[in-house]
Amino acid sequence: MVVRKILFNGNPLLRKVSKPIKAITPEIRKLVEDMIETMYVNQGAGLAAVQIGELKRLIVIDVSEKKDQPLVLINPKIVAKVKEEIGKEACLSVPGLEGKVSRFQQVRVKARNLHFIDVEVDAEGYFAVAIQHEVDHLDGILYIDRVETGSLKPSREDDDEQ
Ligand code: ZN
């Protein structure tokens, strides 16, 4: 596992649309391991492949308290969403800032797992927000694009970033 460098806002790759993954190869497995390691080292709750420079539709998320339950979603697609609410958000690619964003509090996501088998995940609360934040990355969208006017400010150190 290798800790990879995270790209910051201003890097044009972060604005590109990532491409679907067609098969699980050793390279994809290695990429997933690197992403999980990079997410944990940076105390993130989620990471999209593009954040380490790989334009692939792949995200990892861990919203568990002990950070020992990484979820890998390949080609994720949000198929249902309800209950929009405004909450605080921050991003590893936009260091030092946080802002308020309106997100759905319940989502259902369809994806493939590391065996390339179809999976469906129902997520609520912060888990649901993290999924929307990471799927946005795959479409070249950053949370600062969606931030409530005037809510962007310096972040506190204990904030979760994605
Ligand atoms: Zn992010």
C-alpha cells in the first residue's frame, strides 16, 4: 500500500468526468489499497480515485468511528434520494475550508464491489452525504460548487474531510 498525493482544487483533473471501470485488474486492486491507505492517513471519511489523479469511477468511504470498515464502490450510481437537508462539509482536495451544503439524507446507491458483483447500498445521514460528495468528484464537481452562499469559512481541525 502506498500513500498517494492528494490533488488540490485548481488541478484541472479534479474537473474531469471519470470513466467507468470495465473489469477488476491487479492495477485496480492496487489502486483501491492505495486509496484506502491515503484516506486513513489523511483522516478522511471518503476518497474518490480522481483525488489521487486516476480518472476512474471508484470511491472508498469509511464513516465508522474506528475507521475499520472501508466500503469500496465501483461505478457507483445514486438511484434514489430523499429528505434534503443542509449540513457542514469539507474536502481533502480543498484544504483548510468548510462550508454548508444541501444534501439528501437518505440515498440508495447501485455499484459493483471488488468482485465486480452488483451491490446496492442504502445509506443515511453522514454516510449518505459522503456518498453524494464522492460521486460528485467522479463528475468533476466539488462541494464548493454547491455551497450555500456565504457559508465557506476556515475549517476546524476535527472536521471530517472527504
Ligand atoms: Zn472531496
